[in-house]
Amino acid sequence: SWDAILRRGVHRLLISLLFPFAMPVLVFAMPPAQLVARLHVPSGFAVTLYADGVANARAMAWGDRGTLFVGSFAAGKVYALRDDNHDGRADSVRVIASGLRVPLGVAFRDGALYVSAIDRILRYDAIESKLDAPPPPVVVANDLPRDAHHGGRYLAFGPDGKLYVPIGAPCNVCDRPGYAKLTRMAVGDQGRGGVREDVALGIRNTVGFAWNPQTRHLWFTDNGRDLLGDDVPGDELNVVTGPKQHFGFPYCHQGDVLDPDFGKGKSCRDYTPPAAKLGAHVASLGIAFYTGTMFPAAYRNNAFIAEHGSWNRSSKSGYRVVRVEIDGDRVSRITPFLTGFLDGQDTLGRPVAVTVAPDGALLVSDDFQGAIYRIAYGGGSR
């Protein structure tokens, strides 16, 4: 309806004013149901609308009972989505938390939902049995940096059972002790997070990481710095193969470009190069390895990456989901998988995160549309 379109437009305008780098302004946009009809996937796949009305939808995490939890950005809300009749469309969208400061990251473990909120990490116990009356959160941590710039934190539990928490650089490019890294912490029975330890260094801003199910190595996206031109540096896809590797920021970008200021006297050979360059300004965010059985066997253990899209490039880049074929710790090929979020240079949607559903479908969140799309195999193609 026009009322719904107007509400989305006002919401986007508010976000653009509060967070000018979050997304471009496009007040009267195509509604999600109409956008789905113009999205493109490979032959044999089909895209449908899993949910709309999920304002500012960002990271996603599955509960043990089939609830999809979704974080947000400036909306300050956390959502719980249910598809109880298993028809591939959410039956309900509940707001289970509101008034939070950029609750971008969500992670689920042992019946509890963990939510990031800049300087805090909160835990909602037994949440799937309390969706209509969520409990007050337990404060897991409240001593993270308060900087808003790159302060939204993706969260995920690793194979070691620890909670992984990024600390983004509070700037376009700077050298600040205690920032630009990925950390992890044990979460005790009493709800408090343990001592954080550094996992990897030299990371400007990662908003997506996942573990290769074959090697168990951690893969993460990293957004390259701005203001060096349209084509440099590229975003990075990195893989952690050892303790406390340094991936270059702020001294070296994309593995082979020294920073004009902070790179003086440095050598890119001293830092871990990326497994792949993902393109300049594409804003590579969420990543997920495909572990389902719905897709053809060739897709098993491939990674999917959501490219949120450029905000300051003269010709827009990104605005798609790509498929990454991986052999061990090497990238063999990257190809477009979900496209159609641009109409020329007009923004129609911005993919943020990807997750594999229990039935093997791939879900993609879109914070521009406030929607989540479902990609299934065997339902035709567009």
C-alpha cells in the first residue's frame, strides 16, 4: 500500500539523516513484493519474499525451534520471525527488543539469544518460549568501545564455543590501539562474558564471518577504506589460518596497496594477504557457507557473500549476492548469484546478510527494503 511505502520512505530518510553513510536516500521506493519479481538468480533457482515489515533488517540467526532472529541498525529493534506452516513465508514478525543502540548482531546458543548494542552485548534467555513476553536481558558485556563509526558488531559463536566480537576501526583510516581487530570471549553460566582475547588484527571493519565446515577455518569480509578513488582499494575476503595474523589495516590495503599516510616505511609483504579481492566499495557484509542439501551438490560448502553496495563511488558497485567457490583455503571462483537491486544507478534494495534455513533455502536480508528474501532450488528461474 502507499501507506506502507510512505512509512518505509520516512524510515529511510531518518536513517540517512542520523547515519549519512548507512544508505542513500530514496524515499518512494519499489515495494518488496514488486522488487522480488525483478531479482535474478541462476537457472533452476527461484526468489520469493520471506518477510517484509522488518525495518532495517540486518544480521540473522536461527533459534533451535525454527525462529529466525533479525537485528537492525538505526531502527534499534530485534525481530523474531516464525514460519509455523512451513510454506516459505514468515507468518509473524514480532519485535522482541527495541530502543537499543544499533543492535546489528544476533547469535543463538543454548536457548539464548545474544544481541550486540555497540558497547554492550545482551542475552535473552529461553527466548523462543517467551516471544510474546521477552524477559529482561542479561548483560554479558558492557565495556566495549562506544564509538558509533564502525561500532555495529556482527556476532557469531565459533566451533570452540566462544563468542566472536569485532572491534572496528572508529574512522575511515587511523591507527588507534585497541581497535581494528576480531576478538572472542567465553560466555560463562552466570551470563557474564569472560576475558576477551584477540583472534586477528589489522581488520578495518568486518560485518560478517563464518567457519568453513570442511577446514573449520574462520573466513571474514572486510570493508576497504574510502577516499582513494573509485577502484582502490578492494574489499577483502580473508581466512584465518593461524593465531593473531595481521591483515594489514591501516598500513596495507587489499594485500598490495600501501596506505599513502600510514603505509610509509611499511611493506605489504609483512601482512597476511586476502584470499580474494571483492571489488572497491562494494561493502561486502554477511557471509555464510552453504551446508544444506536443497541446492545442487556443486554448491555444498560454497560461501555466499552479501554486497551491500557502494555509497560514494561515481558508478555504483555491489548491490548483489555472490557465490564463492572455495578449495581448502583458496578461492577458485566468484560469480554473481542474486542480482537486480539496481535500476541503472537507482537503488532498489541493499542485501546485508545471508543464512541457510533449516530446509536448505538461502535467506537474504535487505535493510533498504526492510525485507528478507528466500532463494530455493527447483522452483523455476528468473
